Amino acid sequence: MTRRSLVASLAAAPLVAKPFPKPIGVQLYTARTLLAKDPEGTLKRIAAIGYQEVELYAVDQIDKLVPIAKSLGMKATSIHIPAAICLGENPSPFENALAKAKEAGIAYAGVPYVAPNDRGSSGVSNEDFWSAWSKKMNRAAEIADKAGVKFFYHHHAFEFVGAPGARPIDYMKKFLDPKVKLELDVFWVAAAGLDPIDTLDEWKGRVALMHVKDKAAGMSAITTESEAKREDFKEVGAGTLDFKKLLNAALRSGVDKFYVEQDQCPGDPVDSLAQSFGYLKKLSL
């Protein structure tokens, strides 16, 4: 075989499909109603599906859920901590939460949401507000860094209000220290009428975590979370997002952690988690 024919044959050879290379985690908020009634039984069902990592949504879950998760072979790798704790004037509650998280082996801690009452009268479109907010986030990142935990912000849809360059998400990108990572929620980006891959590109190198969730066909673009309907949230693979393309882009961009989440489920949340996991395990990248 000549060198030219060898090159031609290699170029014509089909690419070998690869399974998703990262552990598949779950944001436990999906199963919040079940966890409140039966934490151990619920975590057993989630572990039996094959999930390897969990993201907590409350500080008290470090003591309540992490030991159970570990006994079932799952790691707690991330936690959402309310903004009031992370960004409060008194850093002690945040420092205490970080110490507990670090001891439990949790690598990431972040702010899950900016409530409407915390955005100020013109916070959604006010650059000064987001500059001040970002300074608080930067301070929290410094505190987290000293504790050996990486700090992040999890967005929703309101951050995409306005013209490009003058949206809350743009102001945060401008003012946040690169130490503050982004947890990209692909549903909320798509719900705002945008392509999550564009956000990955805009924040390249700064997106550390991703919420993997699907969006129903026909959902109108929204920038207010309360406008989302129960049926707008779909199991991964049951909606309109191209996850093969999206997850490949996320891996290229350096995303470290991936958590399946479904804010609202049509029935048993663990059944929805099983459906999403099954799709991801069969997905060839």
C-alpha cells in the first residue's frame, strides 16, 4: 500500500463512537419530594440506576445524605449553598459550610439562584448592581479557594434578559474573577431561546459544571423561571436538545462535572432519572 492510499483509507474509515467518558451525576433536587420522606430508600434507587455522583442542594444534606450516598458507592462532588450564606457580611457560616463540604470530599460549592427580591428594583438590567454582586461572588471565591473548594454560580433564564453585552450574564462575565466558575444549565439557556453551545463558547474555560436536562418541543422562549410549565421539562433525550453535539462541545470546553436534573417530572422522579440515565449510557459521542 502506498502512502497516499494509506492516508486515503484512514480518512475514509468511520470514526469509532465512544461512550460518555465522565461519571454521570444527579442533582438531588430532582427527587426532593421523595428524599423528604425516605432519604435512604430514594438514594438506593438512584444508586441502582447507575449514577456515580450526586450534587446536594442544602448544607444539612452533608450530614444527612453524604454518608448514605457513600455507603451506596456514590460520591458527593458538588453542593448548592444559598446566596445569603455565601455572600453574607459575616463569612463564618460560609466558612463552616465549606469546611464540612471539604471534609465530605465535595469539590465544588456555589450559589444556585438570585431570588427576584435580591436583584433590586433594576437589578436585571443594571450594570452597577451586577458589578457589586460580582464583587461579593469574587470574595466568596477567595474564601472557598482558601478552604480548598472551587466556587461557582448556577444561572437560570433571567440572566439572559436584554441585548447581548448588556445582559446580567454578560455583566457577570465582565466582572467575575475567573476563579468563579459557571454551572451551565442547558435547559434554562435553551428556554431563553438561545443555544447552550454559544454560551459554552463565550465562557470557554470557565464552565466547570453542567446541568443536563431536556426541553419540550414548542416551548415558548422565556426569561422568567415562573413561566416554565411542568410539561416543559423533559427527560434527557425526550426533548429537543441535541445532546451528542452539546456534550461533545462541553467536553472540548473543559466541563468537569455533569449532573442530570429535572425540575418537574410527570410522575415518579426516580423513573425520570432512570430514563435520562439510560439515554446517556447509550449515547455514542
